[in-house]
Amino acid sequence: MSSSTVEKSGFSGRPKGESGIGAWLTTTDHKKIGIMYFFTVLVFFALGGAESGLIRAQLAQAEQNLLTEEIYNQVFTMHGITMVFLVVMPLSAAFFNYLIPLMIGARDVAFPRLNAFSYWVYLFGGIFLYSSFLLGGAPNGSWVGYAPLSTDAVSNMAFYAAGLNIVGVSSLAAAINFIVTILNMRAPGMTFMRMPVFIWMSLVTNFLLLFALPIIAVALFMLNADAVFGAQFFEPGTGGDPVLYQHLFWLFGHPEVYIMILPAMGIVSEILPVGARKPLFGYAAVVFAGAAIGFIGFGVWAHHMFTSAIGPVARSAFALSTMFIAVPTGIKIFNWVFTMWGGKLRFTTPMLFSIGFISMFTIGGLSGVTHAIVPHNAQQHDTYYVVAHFHYVLFGGALFGLIGGVYYWFPKVTGKLMSEKLGKVHFWTWLLGFNLTFGPMHMSGLLGQPRRTAVLPGELGGTVEIYNLLSSLGVVVLTVSALVFLFNLIASIKGGVPSGNDPWDARTLEWLTPSPTPYENFPIIPTVTHRDEFWHRKYAEDDAGKAIPVPAGAAEDHDADAEPEHIHMPDPSYWPLVQTLGFFPFGYGLVYGNFWLIGIGLAWLVIGLYGWIIEPLAEGDDDDPVDEPARPGARAGAH
Amino acid sequence: MSSTDAPEQASSTDEHDDHHPTPRQYVNIAVVLAVLTALEVSTYFLDFGVIAIPLLVILMVVKFLYVAGWFMHLKFDSRVFGRMMYTGLFLALGLYALAIIVILFDSATIA
Amino acid sequence: MAAGVETTTMGLDHRKLGMWTFLGSEFLFFGAFVSAYLLYLDTTAGGPGVEIFDIPFTSISSFVLLMSSLTMVLAHHAHAQGDLRRMRLWILATAGQGAVFLGGQVFEFNVFVREGLTISESPFASSFYVLTGFHGMHVFVGILLLMSVYVLSLIGKIKPTQHVKTEMIGLYWHFVDIVWVVIFTVVYLIPEIAVLE
Ligand code: HEM
Ligand SMILES: [Cu+2]
């Protein structure tokens, strides 16, 4: 490995360690970064979960006052922000990080230091947001932050504006990184239509991030300017239009829901064929449906504003486009079902979570279609029916899929299996707790229970109160279930059964290398000749189309006496960590309107950037590579 | 964006060896840009009547294309780069035009 | 990673692909600000409106920025020929013109504020300042990047062969220029002419 060959030039050397805490702090290895994303997400999930527990405790009975209204508003706002921006999105990023290079046959992402940068910005952005609790109160204007409430100091939404912008920088940098990686770093022969579906969904997701994040950045900057610097964007007093904020927010917001769901769809599309021992049914349809969802997803935003100030023509148009987007989603569901149809199903934990994903997501999708019907929408808007809907797609959908992915790729990361027994306990309690919590919300919402309201009004009657009690009991089940998961995770990391290299009899490239993944990913970059490359190396088909194992087929590229490649791996670096600390003064400056702090933050970021540019490069420069033979066959065999 | 397999594999590796413009050509482009800018500014001093605004839009687009095509080398470089940029550009145009239409023409009528 | 261009899947340089990807997303950033500005053209709350613009003055600074694209591309051309001295000269010229433009903007803002157009005056004022201010920030970042190319090539960190570095900065710089081409027409000229009529 090349990290020992760093020349000590200039004032800054590069860190060298490959183990110990220093190695984690300075790593530019996509695998380590993916793992760091994962554990950070666990912490934020605990926080967001605790907040939801507070919400449900408050609403367990009518007319309760466990929390003040002030605190309640902060808690549900931070819950929403946490779950969306600090849990589901970064959990997807954890998978992107770990899997994209492995699945396309690369040794790292295109910009390893930028990748580390993304992680640190995410972490610090999260800490920044949570620091608001200690600094006069967390944001309390909900995760959508509608103006003009959010421009009023009483809502503390300056923290929301600055904090989400910081987290957004992380996602934008990551999006560029992953797009370039997928387009430009595939192994020889890995054409677009041979890419695993997860890679396709990652590509679409990252394009959505690329184009949606700038929009919310603008909305948040405007909000920040209004709240802190006296601008008038959304102030009705001088003619500002609060509805403009809603448009900008949802221009981002709807693509955002696909940003949260598409990675999970990709994961499920990988797990199902393995669990069913069949290729994915209709690969091309799944891919194009995913791309279509991404594209149409930009054209439906105003369905969140049916009860706001948009006219009848717009309402009809957006109702239509919204129903239209259900079509590609439906296509995917059919393809998953037909993948399982007639397969030799193995109900392993990842498989159970995938099936859970399909069923729960379908329920959420159906209630979603009811939102698209405008008169219906007017009845449901801002009731618990909506809360039920989006938890079915985000929790029942995205989170189920992502957790399935954790079980599925755990052996890849650790070389050990997670306990199947505990996994099944986790799955069934999770499913039960989830439905117990969110199922009744459909009913209480239709009976008129308002959303974002600190006290459950007694006048709604006993039925609604029973539903709410059930919901709150569901959280108890979910908490137990989450603890089972946590225990399983820790116990399996410590003492899990060795999994071997290919525990699921999998199909895609990441399983070609040993588990846990070696530092350089692939001793030799594989040449790809098929979709489901790894499967085709293991099995041939007999005349009846049945799969028969090829003896030792998988070992093709792993010839012990193959000429060893000269492998360059990216060096660790201090700078991403050091530089991103500058976001703290910058962010607080934006919140408190202090130009000194903003200036210090910017100067810090610039100086960090210089450190980044100047530090020595062991692997050589892109234009000036250290003498190295090109990857053999890198350009051969693609056609 | 990229949905076909066609332009894969080094179709344009040799970005720098072939027909790169000469400094002279660059200067010529700059002169054209300067003239166009002068024309733009003249709409402020002279009365162009109804054609002023369409003319300004056309001039803007032409200047845009010249800078992107020549100075940013889009004309000579891989088509993938142009696609990246124009995807963003047209998405922005489409989305914001739609949003402005929704805001301007429908806001008064809350049924 | 140190993959030379020949070994990438599409035969493209990672950094250039990354830069173009980023620039694609920037259109959505500036587009939103321009849209807000257009919506708020008449929302002046009784304060100054577009008639406050000094078109001759802005024309000159726009022209300077436009011409900085020429010096930028010449800098890249010189670098591609391995001529670092000439490259540095053009880089300085580019940064200088950028600085002139920025100075013009600061001056313009000062005049406007003295004439009563503060950011808190009206949605029109807010959207004008924030849009052009963010563009100015981009120019500022561009100048920093240019100066770092200058210094790094002086101390030998940027070698004659590494012209992609200059090209990248150039892409960014030209993009910032292009955005101003649009702003100059859409934010200054067209509204001003529409008012004059
Ligand atoms: C741990 C289990 C969870 C429970 C018990 C829970 C509970 C709740 C409740 C009761 C609300 C309603 C607050 C209100 O409108 O008054 C809420 C809001 C919300 N939840 Fe969850 N939730 C959970 C997990 C999740 C997950 C996994 C996500 C998504 C990714 C999520 C995203 C949201 C969002 C976006 C809101 C809206 C916040 C707002 O109105 O600003 N939640 N949650
Ligand atoms: Cu939506």
C-alpha cells in the first residue's frame, strides 16, 4: 500500500496510520467513511426516536401536559428534521459509500477527500442543529419551515436555515462525487445496462440531489436573510409572498421524498433476486421506472399546496401529474412481486425486511394516491392521516429497505453473520410496532385529529383517544424492537458466526472479493461480461435453462499466481476534518447575524482548502501520475 | 444525462490534441462579444420599440452560446459535459417558468 | 485517484466531469434567485425600483467581466502550451478584471443604499441584493482560486503539464461570467427598458 511512500514535502505531511482512532479521523477510504456514516446515523436515530417517544407520550391521552407547547413544537420539528436529514439520507449515503465502488468494480470513489469532507460536514451540521437546544431553543416551525412564521425570531428557525444548508453542502458534494464515480469509474465491461439496480437507483438519487439541493439552498438563504438580516422576501407587510417559500420548498421537497425512497428501492431490488434465486424480473423496466420517477418527481411539487394559494387549473394539473407518477412506482412493485413469483424463496431476515418494504410501501403509496384527489386532500390536509401516510412510505418504506440492507451487507463489511434468530424477532416486532403506531393514525386523522398540535383535544371523543393510546403503545414495541436490533448488531460484531465470502449465494460484484472487504477492494479489477456478473461466474445454464454450478468459476480473477497489480490507494488526510470545522463559526454567524463569525468561518474554510491543495500526494496527481502501469485491460473488452 | 451505452469508452480522450482554437480565434470571439454587448447597451440609449426586448433576449442567448461553446470548449470537448450543463439549464428554465406561471396566474382564486 | 484520463470509463477527466456536474446544479441555484427577482420587480413598497440602476456604469463593469473570460481562456491556452510565465500573466489580468468588477459592485451597492435602497426596503431590494450579492461571492471565490493557481505555479506545485487545473478554474470563471451575461440582460436591461417605455 502506498501510504507509506509519502514524501514529506512542504509544511504538511500526510497522516499514515491505518488503525486506531487517528486512522478513522483522517481516513479517505470509502469503506471506513461508509461505516462512520452508519454509526453516526444510529446516534441520530436514537435522538430522533427519543423525540418521537416524547411526542407519543404527550399524545397518549387527551388534554395531557407532559410537555409545554413550546417544547412540543421543538420536539416534533427536530424529530422531522433529524429523521429526514440526519437519518434516512445519510443512511442511504452510508450504502452509497460502501457499495458503489464495490459494485462497479472500483477501488474508491472519484474524489476520496471530498468524500471525507461530506461525512464531516454531515456530522458537524447535525451537531450544529442539535446545539440549538442549548442556545435558546431548537427550531419549532416544523420541518417544512413555512414563512412567515419561520422568519419570526420566536420560531428559532434561523438554526434550521443555517443547519440544513450546512447538511446540504455535504449532500451536494457527495452527489457530485457519486455521479462522477458511477459514470467514470466502472470496471471494464460494466456498461450502463449491466449495472446493478442499486447503482442505477444511486445514480438517479444523486442526480435528484444535485438538482434539488440548490433550490432548497435558495429557500433557506432567503429565510435566513429574512429572519436575521432584515430582508423582505416573505414579509407580507412590504408585499413579500409567503407562498413563494412554499413553492421553493416543495420544488425541492418532492424530489426529496424520492431521494429518500429510491436507494431503498435499489437495495430491495438487490436482495429479492438473491433471496428468490432468480434474476430480477424486468431489469430494464425497473431501471427506466426509476429514472422516470426521478424525472417526473420534479413536476408534481404543488400537490403539497392544494389547500394553499394555487388556482383551480394548477390544482387539476398537479393532481393529474401526481396520479401519473404512481404508474412507474406501480411498475416497480409488480416487478418485485414477479421476481419472487415462482422463485425458491428463502425467508432470511434481509428478505423479510424487503417483503415488509414492499407491503408497507404499497399501503403508503395507496394513501398517497388519495392525497392526489383534490377534494379528498382538503379533508386530510394537516391531519394525522397525512402523518400515517408519510410514515408508511418513509418508515415502512425507506427505513425497512435500508435495515434490510444492513442485514444483507453486514457479512460483507464484517465477515460475520448477524443472528438470524434475533433478526427475525427484530423484524416481526418492528412490523407489529410499526403498524400499531401508524395504522391507527389513518383513523384518528380521518376523524379529525390535527397534526402538529401539542394537546390532543378531548372533544374529538373516546375513539380517537383509543387510537392514540394504541399509537403510543406501538412506540413501546418499537423501542423494544430497536434494542433487539442494537443488541444483535453489537453481539454480531463481537462474536458473530463467520460468514464466508458469499453467504447469500449473491449475484453482484461486491461479493467477488473476500469479506470483510480488503483495503484495496479488488486485488485485480474484474472484467465484466454479464449483468449479475458474479452469478455468471458461479453458474452456467443447462439446456433447460436451469442454473448449474461451475466448479471454481468464481476464482477466475483470483488466480494466486496472477501478476500482482501496482495498486495506488488514496492517502488519509487531516484536511477534510480540519476544514469542515469552519462551518461552525460560519453557521453561528448566520444565525446570530454576526459578520465577524461569518468572516472567520469563511477564512477558515479557505485556509482549509489551501491545506487540502498543498498537501503532498503520494498517489501522484491526475495529470502527473507517479509512474505506474495503467490498469491492465482498463479499456479493453467493453464492447 | 446519460442513458445510452453509445458514447462510452474514450470516444473523446484526445480532447487536447485536436483542433483547439488559436489565441487569434479567441480574440475574434471576444471582439464579437464586445460588439454584441455594445448593441445590448445601445437599446438603453436608442429607442428600439417593441423589438428591444426580443432582441436583448436573442443577444443574451448568443453571448451565452459563444462563451460556453468557445471559451468553455463545449464545441470541442466531450458531449457529456454539455449534457450535464444543459440538463441543469433546461430543468431550471422549465421548473421556474412553471412555478412563476402558477404563482402569477392562479394565486387570486382560492376556490 | 490517480487514474489517468485513459483509464476512466468514459474517457473523461474526473475533475472536469465533476466541475460540469456542479455547474449544472448551479443553474438551479441562480435560477431561483432570478425568478424571485422577476416576481418582485414591482414589489418596491414605495421605495426605489429598477429606475435606480445606472445602466452606463453597469455596462462598463459587465464589459470588464466579459473580457476577463478572454484573458482566462488565454491563460489556459498558455498553460496548455506549457508556458507558465504567460499563463501567470493572463491569470493576473483575469483576477484583476474580476477585482474591478467586484469593486464596481461594491460601489454600486453603496450608491444604492445612499439613495434609500437597503436590503430591508422591499422584496424587490432583497431579491436584487441577494441575487447580485451571491454572484459577487462567486466572483470573489473565483479570484481566490485564480490567485491560488498563480501562487502554486510560482512555487512549482502546479507544473507545466497540469493544465487541467487551469482549465477547471477557467470553467468556473466562464460560468460565473455567463451567469452575469444573463443577469445583465434580465435583471438590469430589460426591466429598465420596460420602465422607460
Ligand atoms: C421511531 C418511530 C417514529 C415515531 C413514533 C414517529 C412519530 C411521529 C409523530 C407522532 C409525528 C407527528 C408530529 C405532529 O405532526 O404533531 C411525526 C412527524 C414526522 N415524522 Fe415521525 N415518527 C417515527 C419515525 C420517523 C421516521 C423513520 C421518519 C422518516 C424518515 C419520520 C419522519 C417524520 C416527519 C418528516 C414528520 C413531520 C414533522 C413535522 O411536521 O415537521 N418519522 N413522527
Ligand atoms: Cu410530494
